[in-house]
Amino acid sequence: MRAAVLHETGQDKLEVLDDIEAVGFGPGKVRLRIRATGLCHSDLSAMSGVLPQPVPFVPGHEGAGEVVEVGDGVTGLSPGDRVLVCWLPACGGCPSCKRGQSQLCLSGFMNAGTPNFKRAGDDASQVFGMAGTGTFAEEVVLPAPCAVPIPDDVPYDIAALIGCGVTTGLGAALNTARVEAGSSVAVIGCGGVGISVVQGARAAGAAHIVAVDPVASRREAALRFGATEAVAPEGLDDAKNSVTAGEGFDYVFEVVGKSATARRAYETTRRGGTLCVVGAGAVDDFLQLSMFELFFDEKRILPSLYGGGDVLRSYERTIALWRAGRIDLAGLITHRVRLGEINEALGQMRTGEALRTCIEI
């Protein structure tokens, strides 16, 4: 089958091969035929080494498709079922799950160290999948909890976005920060996840939503999706002064994953306000704060992993909001390519031209 493979960390292009096989099928597993997958910035971060990922690997973790085959012991799934890929499934039995923090369950991360693929005819070869999945492939074998059934009215491309970016952004606003009606919000970084934060803040009833991004087309998109103002980074201070009389925003979301923007976000948050860190950054990129400002300003710093809540409930809420017309998911897809054009999509993501590119497998 065909799959896009990164051979070495730091390479900027993927090779589309036609001799890849999905491996590992057996009890507790499902084989999926991927129909659509989104390109997430985390895929680029794994390619560059910002996020740790064994190589060679098949990127992609934001996907949807249909069940081809189910292994022994799998219940609730049958061949032909339409599903989205959950890259961080909860085990249900660990301390995090029992505390109601299933987004912190580590069982899904354990999948990342097990090869999902190999080269045909070479049983000794190992090809890993991004975050234990690898949706830039025609088929993938995954633990059954990674396959979450979706209603028939949810298209594959929409379901793929719900599998990561949309859930991450909406959840940051609704689960983690719990944006209050009438509040002021700033969102720094307005790709697909940042725009989803904007939509979450709007759904929560925020009165002012300032979108911040260096790319003009993304600022324009943020206004279409519910931002009340959109500025380049150099315009953030003026926006803070005009919207909050210089006090700072009630909520600031950092959706870039860099210490410099996190520091700027902290400074833009009012005393007693909330800084929500959504961007996935590097292990050696440190945010510096003084002990005095931490104590004196009493700002809440809340990291948000995968939307900061039960992802299955978040999926259901997202679908309900989408059906009701409260959020726009189709509009997030600004580009569409076939698997053979994947490197074109990478370029669109790097330049900021694309909010989300849908790869049709």
C-alpha cells in the first residue's frame, strides 16, 4: 500500500512509497482504511525533532476512515463502521483516568514506541507511526480504543479535524480555561488550532476576541470565524490598550509553542487572569518567570493537552455544536491534496497559507 514516510529527523520532505505494509493486527486491534487526514503542525514538529518521534515514521494523527477488520476480543466495532482516529485513547483504569483526567492517560503514548508499519518483503524493517498512529497511509492497524465511531452525517474530512485540531482548540477554551461570557480574550497563533480556540471563545460568549498572527490571511480568517479584532504581533499592545484600557485580557491563549510567545502572552494577561498554553513546544525551550511576578500577579497558567478533558465527550460536543451551526468546521479546510501531493501541503503549512489541508487518501 501507499504511505508517506520520513526517513530521518530534520528532513523537510516526505517520500511516498507503495511498498509499505501495516503490521501488528491481532487481538484487541483494528485495521482501518483511511479516507481523509488533516495536516497538523505537530506533524511538522515531529519531522523537525521539536517533538520526539522514532524514525523512520509515517506522519499523520488527525484522520478518519472505515473499519476493515477487527481482532479477537474487540467489541463495539465491526467492518464497515465509520470512525475517527483518537491518537490519545484512555485506558480507563490508570490513576489519571480514575480521577477524570483521561487526557493525561499515558497508555496511548506507549503505542508510539511500537512500529505500525514495515517495508513489504522485509520483516526486519521497522516504520513507526506518528504518535502511535500514522494516518498518511492507506491503511493502519491500531488498538481498538483509537477507533471512535462517528455518525453517518459527519463527513470523513470533518471527522478528521475533530480527531485533533478542533478538539484541542475548542477544549482549551471550554474545558481548560472555561472562558466566561462577556470576557476579553486574546489568541496568539491562528492556524487551525488557534481558529478553533477563537470559535470556542465565541461559543462561550466572550465579548472581545483579539486574534494575533503575523500572516494576513490568517488574521482575515480569524475575523470570519468570530474574532472581533485581528492584529499582527506588533499590534498586540495597542489592542490590549484599546480593549482593556491597558489592564490586560481576561484570557490569553498561546497557540504557537514557543517560550517567547508564551512570555508575551503572560505579559498580556491581566492580573488574576488566565494564560492557557496550547502550543506544543520543544523540551529544551524554557519559559522564564520571576518568583515575584508569579506571586504578586496571581495569574493562572493552565496548560491544555488535547483539549483538557474527556476527548470522547469533547467529540460529541463538537458534533452537536457543528450540527447546530454554532461552529464552522468545513471552513477550516482551505486546501485539499492527494497523498502524492503531500509535500505541497507541507509547504502550505510552513508558510501559513493553509489553516488545515485535507489529504484525501
